[in-house]
Amino acid sequence: MGKKYTHLFFDLDNTLWDFKTNSKYAMRATFTALSLGEYKIDFDRFFQIYSLHNANLWIAYRKRQVSKKDLIRQRFQLTFEACGIKDTDPLMANELYLQEMPRQSHLVEGAKEVLNQLRTKGYKLYIITNGFKEVQHAKLLKAGLDGYFEKLFISEEVKVPKPGWEIFEYAIKSSNAKKKSSLMIGDDWDVDICGALNFGIDAVYLAKDGSSSKMDLSAEKSDVRTIQHLNQLMDFL
């Protein structure tokens, strides 16, 4: 990249905090607590259905087509309907699930090692994340990540979800950072990378599955590096 960055902005879920693993553990605990196995539904199938509905609702939420209230109710309500589960309150299920989520602490491989190196080198570290404030703060604390970051910018608090340019502007200004000295690191091309590019800051795309198929022409107009492992971030910082 050939530039001197001073302020690094990380996504949280699936960039540092292993959302895929942690969410499954949290859902299994919820599934067990609610005795949902009595409905003769396989947990893996249940989780697959939930994940699909949840992903679609988050896309709608980012587009401001559904509210937080609708999202947290519908993701379980739609899953229960698809699985033939009755007499279970979707809001209660959501509450149990959100209680379990921060209790999980699996990190993306290399997360703490990279953060330790970056901190030693004097970088100022921040997080820009979509998510609910009551969960994201607790995730950092439980996983032992809270001490690495100067500030945590959560879409619910800023009132704008990624990829909206406003959340990036808010984070940059609140950090007294310069756009040319700022770098965004994230695993979601549309949300993290395109959001950063549209605001005018460089980005690193963490493509853990080894694929960069989502990259579009905007990448050719900006300074984007694709990595498959967090440790590769140190190759050019």
C-alpha cells in the first residue's frame, strides 16, 4: 500500500470475534434451554433456517426497511413457523440468545497476536461495527479485547449502519484521524470495504474463505488489499 497509517478501524464480527462459531454455540444453548428438540427438529437444520432469516433481516435493517424491534422478533418468529414450533415466544427466545452471545469468546485466528503487534507499533485502534449496543460491548469484554481499542463505534448508537458513509465519517472525526492516514479492516465486502471506499478511506478485505469474487470495479480505484488471514495484515503495516 505504501502509505503510513496511524488509525486502524476494525470490524468486529467475523473479523476479530468469531461470530460464526460463537453464534452457533449461543443458539445451541438457547435451543436447549427452550427444549426445542421436543419438536423433533434437528438443531443444525434449525440453525440453518434461523441463519438465513437473520441474514435477510439484517440486510433489510441496514437498508432501514425493518426496525430493530421487527428484526429481533421476526428472525425467531419466522424460524419457529418454518420448523413447526408453537407456543414459544420469539422475543423470549431472542432475549435468551442475546444473553448467551457475549458469553462466547472464540476469536478469529491470530486476532490477539495481531492486535498486540499493532499496539506495540503505536497504531491507534478502533472498532466500527453493526450490531446492538448491549451485545457488542459485552462481547469485547468477555473476549478480552476491550483494552485494545480507543473507541467502539456501534451502528445503533451512531444511528447509521455500515455501509452508510456517515458512520465512517463519524468515526474518523471522533478519532481526530485523517482520511489518508486511516485504514478499515473487515470481512464483508459490501458492508465494510465498499462503505470505507465510498467514504474515501483505504481498506483491507479479510476474505477468510480464500475468495475475492465479490470485489468490483471500485476496488481498482482505491487502495485495497485482500488477505486470507489476519496475520497477513502485518506484511504491509
